[in-house]
Amino acid sequence: MNYHRLLPLLILAATSLSPAAYSQDNTLSPQEAADGWQLLWDGHSTDGWRGAKQTTFPNHGWSIADGVLRVHQSGGAESTNGGDIITRRKYRNFILRVDFKITKGANSGVKYFVDPELNRGEGSAIGCEYQLLDDLHHPDAQLGVKGNRTLGALYDLIAPDRSAPGYRFDPEGFNTATIVVEGRRVRHYLNGCKIVDYERRTPTFNALVAYSKYAGWPDFGNAAEGHILLQDHGDEVFFKNIKIKELNGAPDAGEPFRIGMAGYTFVRFDLDKTLETLRATDVHYLCIKDFHLPLNSTDEQIAAFHARLAASDVTGYAVGPIYMKTEAEADRAFEYARRAGVKLIVGVPNVELLPYIEQKVKEYDFRYAIHLHGPDIALYPDADDVWNHTKDLDPRIGMCLDIGHDVRNGKDPVADLRKYHSRIFDIHIKDVTAPTKAGYSLEIGRGVIDFPAFVRALRDVGYSGVCSLEHEKDMNAPFAGISESIGYFRGVVAATK
């Protein structure tokens, strides 16, 4: 079955449903469920959402009643009351559908590709915005360029096209905003009518950004993934029937965790072969190793590196493992991560260096995941050891749980995941032949690790990081083993849903 031929039909079905077409608010019809739709909001709880600048849902400024999510009126200021809310998960390719109702003079928005770390100060979190606005009564409709701040616009960048037959808007009731993201191409719909159609990661898009209010945010709008956001702009707005259909087709779609590759898997291969393998296995996340992006890379080399990743729809989500024996080596690693554009370091610091690592974590506001090594070396052999060294340190210091090495040191990675999940920032997945030092790495599914139990535990604890395959068998010719391992892990994910 050709998925790309079906996509226009999926979009047509998704955008043609008006709020009145739902049999019951905030539920999925049997057909929607069969088609892969998911509820982003269940109509009564705050599950799956948090404040954009908080770890929990705002305790004021938002309320829920009668199946409607309401942002309160607070004077029209941007994100100064309860603040924006975002999904706990990030999304990449999707159809998003949101019913909204705006009050007289109201301003709000639905944002996507949101990175809450970009703006920790005043104002809203940063991302592409489907503008929600009362054009008749809010002054923002007259600002910007040729209507690019009006209802349905890609805010401050592209004005909506309201000339299409069937365009309509109900100023008194609920309307449906639909956003379709398929790689670089993005479309906005209002009540089933397409009003914006554009491509990211193009010279035209980047030129629009350069002349917008987003010019100061590096590479704005070009991220491979991001959170979805509902905006608090100080005006009363209502939301319901918030639903999403992911379009990547992978079995892990809809899971809180993501599947990636640890860069060390490709220690004997260049970046081209690495990216070719990721494309072939439909994997989109890579932990960057310094043999692909050297520590002394120039800004131009870093930009070119990320451009090559983006061309393969791959995100470099962390760097490491990086070994650190001195403060100078720690300084270099943190600056390298900053320049590489990531906020997670997988590191192996000498124990006496941990107080200095804590200082750097606070200075850079990064997370630092200590990689454990099993019985082969004395430094950080298992999850218990990493926990005992870090439990009293800044909570941004935790571990990269290498489940194979954990098993080889006689530990249970399922139990350790459940016990230490709040401080597990990265996971290396692999299988091993025995729970002893004599155990060696092999394809996932052929060894002793209980992967169904491990996947269930990932869901139970809400792990939202990456499970990166670190394949250490036949490293001169690992590709069949990589494919088998990724296929097995995804099969377990599908079978345990």
C-alpha cells in the first residue's frame, strides 16, 4: 500500500470534520481509533500537558469544565498569568486537529515545533504558530505584513488565503484548526479549508524568518520535531477535541520514548554510511560521537554537519559518551555540546570531578547522563553505582542506562529503570548472552534481556527520552545486526501496546 497516495485522503478526512460532526466531545470514534488518531486531551484531566516553563500543569490561569479547556482573561499580556501549556511529548510528522472558540478581542495561538528551552525569560515559548485572533477587534490584525498576523496565519510570516471556496469562520462558536506536517511541507486549515501551505528549511522560508520577529532565534522553524503548545495571551479562549495522527508510520509512534542510534555503533564508518543506515532502518535520532563531529569543529563545520543530518531527517539529540578526567576536559565538553546545539551530554567523568560537573550543569543548564560500563572497568559499573554517586547532586545529573552492561554486572535493567527513572536521561539498548562478565553483545532478541518487560516499564514510568541502539557485534559489518535489532525492538513495542 502506498502511504503517500493515501495521505491526501487522510488530510481530506481530517480537515473536513466540523465540530458538529463529532458524536461526543473529546473521544475517538471507532474509525478514528482504527486510523491511528490519538487524543491529546481527554476532556477532564491535565495528563500529557505541562507548563511551557514549568514541570507541572499551571495551578492557575487555566481551568476545565464541561469538557472544555479554558485559558482565562488576564489583561491581554503574553504568557503572564498561567502561562503557555505544552505537550509532554514532542512530535515530528502529524495531522493535528483542535477545536477552538475565541471571545471578543481575543488573541491566542496553537504552536508546533516548540522548544521551551529557547526562551526561559518573559513572553511566550518559541515555535511556529497557527494564529488564533479576533481580527475585527484585536489590533494585531492590522500589524505585521499584509495580514500575516490574522486568524489562521503562520504568525508574522505567511498570511492566510481566504479566497478558497468554502472558507468560513464562526465568530460565536467553535471552529476547527488543522495543522498538517509532512517533512518540510506544512499546511494550515480552518474548518476544512486550506489557508496556508509552505515549506520549511528552504531559502524562501529562511528569508521570511529573517524579516520577522523571529530573526533572533537561530534556525527558527526548522527543527525536526518539537512540542505542541496552546498559548496564554491573557485573553479568554476555549479548546476541546484536541487530537493528533502521527504520520511517520513507525510502530513506536504514540509512545513516550523514541528510538535512536548511539554514535559508537558506527565507530568504523563515516557519517554518510551512518546516515544511510539510519534512513534504511527509519531511525531519526543520533547520539553524536566526536569521530563524526570533532570536538574542535568550527561553527561552519557544525552547521554543515547538522544540514547533512536534516537532509536525512535525523536529529542529533546528545553528544557522547565523552570521557573527562580534568576540569579543562569538562570545559571543552560543555562548550562543544553548546556549539553542537544539544542540551544533553553523555559523559564519563572521574569521580573526583563530579563537584565540578555539577557547577557546569548549573552554568549551562544542561542535563548530564553518566554512562555505565558493566564489569569491564571499575568506573560506574552499573545503575546502582551511578545513582549512589549522583543522588545528592543537582537533579540534572543522572545516568545513561546501558542495559547490556547493567545486566553483565548482575543487575536487572527493568528494576533499575523503575527505581531510577527520574534520573535516567538516555538509554543504550542492546542484548547480551549472559548476566555475567563473560556475557557478550549480540542482536536484540537473541540474548537474556526481557525486552517485553523493559518496554512495558518504559511506558509505566513515562520515559520520554531516546532508546538508542548501541550495536557492538560484528562492528566491521554490523548492518544486518542493526536491522535485526531495530526490527525486533519495534516488534516488541507493537506487540505490547
